[in-house]
Amino acid sequence: MKGAFIDQLVYSLGEIGMKSAYETPALRRGVSILDVVASSPTPPAAAFLSKELDLPKSTMHGLLLTMQELGLLKKATDGTYRIGPKIMHWAHAFLNQTNLVQEFQNVMSENNDLDDHTITLSILDGNNVVYLSCRNSRRPLGFTFKMGMHLPAAFTATGKIMLAALEDEEIHQRFDQDWPERLTSRSVQDINQLLVEIQQVRESGISFDNGQIQDGMFCVGVAIRDFSNQVVAGLALSLIESEATENNISRVINTLRKISLDLSERLGAQRTSACQDG
């Protein structure tokens, strides 16, 4: 449950009261509830939440009532719970206050070379990537990226470009006991296959998703660096597989590199550092 996007939204509000989330059990439990509700494929009921989080029913009942009153959760007529409107308010505040997102949107508005393609910006969130901003193409891609969406980092172009900045040991620690369920027949099968791809990414500064999250979709990824030369995000372009010709991929890579260089410089990266990606 740790490291989830909802957690980041809560922490982005700053200090709450006199104690941090780590010193306030009720707050931590509330965040855990939000995380379970947000990640569940179907809206969960109170009984499921109590069992999942190992909390007494009476404690869960009190937390759910309070979270409903605050607009953090909505209770449906069938007794299940959904994320409430307050979360979206926090999400927009988080994104509006993040220079990375603002600068991405600025760069995209100034570049029209790739208007026919979907461009996404994401960061690592545990073993997943979470999409901070998306510019979806009007062309049918068979897949729609959305702000706040989570996908397994091992399968995505942005995930691989960010994982490549980590040591192999840390990648092992992340995935050895928590390998994601494959999304397509092309999804990376295991940690060893992932590390082979990661090594190729390190050598080229470019990452690929060849239909690993959606059949028929091809994605190219590059890294975004900040003032400390650390990889802080991934930028990816998605196109349908039939468009992934050698000439087209080469054109896309050149343009993506220019955009990533521009965006990295706006975050304070030196040109020589930003160019290390290729």
C-alpha cells in the first residue's frame, strides 16, 4: 500500500495539525483506506476494507463516516465506497503546484512536431508509473492515458527509462517478490528479462514498449532530469504499431530527445547533463 499516489496527494498538503502522518494512526489508516478504494477493480464494501486492512469493524465504521463527511469517500446505495470529490481537488492542487507538470504543458504548447501522437509524462510510484499529464492524440490508439492512471513500470516505456537510473540491486528488491501480472503476451516475463531490457536502455538512453501494455501500440521513452542531474520523470510517445517504422521511430526519437532536453533544462539540468541520455 505504501508509496501510492493518494499518499503523495495527502503529503502535498504539508503538515496536518501538530503531527506528521507517521505519528497519527488515524491519518495513516485513512490514507490506507483511500489507497485500497482507489486500487480496487470494483468499489469495495466496509467488510472488505476491514479485512484487507485488518481493522475492527467499529474502527472502520467511524473512519468511513468521517471520510464521507469530509468528501474523501462516497457511499453508494449498495453499501460500497468510491473516491470522493475532495480527492480530485487535491489532485489538481498537487499538479498545479508541480513545476514539472507546468513546464511539460509549456513545452508541449511550444512544440507541434508531434501533434499527431500521444505524449505522456509520468513518475515512479513504487513498482508502478503514475501519469501526471497526458496529451492524447485524436488518432485512434486503442488506449487512452489519463491523469492519475497507474501502470506496471516493468512494462511501460517511461517506467523502464526511470528504472534504468536505479542500481540492479534496487530493481531486484522492488520486483523479486512483487512481479506484476502481464497485460499482454509481450509483457516482460520476469526480472531477468527486465534487466536485459534495462541494460539496453542504459546504453541507448531510449526505452521501448513494444505492445507490452496494449496490443498494437508502440511507445518510445526518454528521461527527464532535474537540477541535480537525477532522473525525476519519464516522457513517452505512443503510436500504433504500423507506424513504428525505422524512419518514423528515428524521427520520433530525435524530437523526443529535443523535448526532454528542453524540459530538463527548465527544471535546472545543465545541457551537458541532460544530453547524457543520448
